[in-house]
Amino acid sequence: MSLRLSGLGVLVAAALAGCASRRSVSGAVVDRNGAPVPRAIVALAPGTAEVLTDDAGRYTFLYARDAAGERVPLRPRSAYTVAVVRPGFHLAEVEARYARGRVELPPITLIPETLRVDAGALGRGALGPAGAAGSAGATHEGE
């Protein structure tokens, strides 16, 4: 009899595990070259659910979180926003429509942040145009 109850317990556990993963929103985060972006923070709104991407740039949400931080199931026929942030990249946001079951989103591409230098500002120092108040340091010619 105990063997039968043990088997029933396994079936119940498997059924519960199957229920937990029947609803999900998944996808991948890549850079502009298509390489995976690991350890990016992926947020699901509305709510406060956040996950980190794995080494392959993958993420999965099995639930959302309400304003109090409590787990709530993904709501069928609902719109969600998936936002991705990683230092060195611009914020990326995509709209996701959750119908039911498992939803696989297209890859989200992160664009690297770049430093833009104004060529006109290159000749000015803190005191104005170069040479106006003397050289602030040595040049390539040794001044």
C-alpha cells in the first residue's frame, strides 16, 4: 500500500510541476552581432517580476508579480512589456501579447552604448580654445 501511495505522490508532484510550467513567456537577448548577452536583467510589466539571462542569453517567466511582490499567474489574453537592461547597452523594450500556454518571443537585440565626440569640442579645454591660456600639458611634439 505504501508503494502505491508513493507512486501517487510522484504523479501528483509531476502534475503540479507540469501546471507550473504550462504558462510561460520566454526568449533570448542578443547583441547586434547575434551573440547571446548573459546576465542581462529582464523585467516583466505590469508587475515587478525580474530574471537574469543565462549564459546562452535565455530567460523565462513562469509567473508575474503584483505591486506587493506576490507571485501571480500570467493572465491569458493580456499585454505585457518585457524590458531588458545591461550595463554598456541601451534599454530595450518589447510588447508581448500573452494568449495562453508557452509563448516564445523573438530575440531582443541590445544596442551598445557609444560615446559620441563632437569634433568641434576637441580643440577646446576648460579655459576655452587650445592655446588661449597656454598648454594644459605636453603635446606629441614635447611642448
